[in-house]
Amino acid sequence: MSRMGEPAPLVQVHPRWCPKHPRGESCTCLVARESWAPWALDPKRYVLTNTSEADYEVDLEERIGDSAEVLDWYLHLRRRNGQAHATGFLNAVDDIICIQGSLCSFGRPATLSARQVRRKVKEFMRGKANQ
């Protein structure tokens, strides 16, 4: 969090690897917050990209449709890469879709369609661009 409880601003990410650009070419297509490390959002492709590992992405449209899928990814990443990777992933997903409000409000399970996920990503990006 930045001053006065506001979320930290989004920053352009220059990863070691980007799915759109060959190695060494400058990349400005990904955005992130410090609390997301090592994850960054590609808002045009609706994926979270692990910027420390080539070719490791989570497709938000296909992989976070309900709270069980988010928990499954969190546990997978924690076992595979450690707590920091898992926490960064969870922070990113929560900032983008608001896990509690979208997937498990008041303990009731809910789902998001791919269309709803795309809308959440677009709303997130619009809201951040206006800050």
C-alpha cells in the first residue's frame, strides 16, 4: 500500500522474458505492482506472466473461474516456487478481480465466466489509468 491506504501504483514491467518480444527487445506490454512480484499482468491477453520464469503464465479467462481454482493455483505455486510466488499471484488476482467480492462473498461460492474475467481486467485497467 502506498500513502493513506491507497494501492500502490501500477508500473511498466521489463521482464527477462515476454511472450510477445524476443529476448533483449524492450517490452512495455506488462504491468504490475510491487506486491505482485514476480507476476505481471498482460491486459491484452488476460494472463498473469511470471517474469522470473520463461513461458510460465496463468490464463485468467480459463484458470480463475471460481474460488477453488484460485486456491488450487495458490497451493500449486506455493509448492512449486515457494510462498513469495504464491503470495504475489494471490495479490495480483485479488487486485484484479476482488476474490472475496467476486468468488466467495459471505462464504457462498460463485463463478466468473471468461467474459466476466475480461470485463474485470478491463475495469481494473481503466480504474488504474484514471488514478
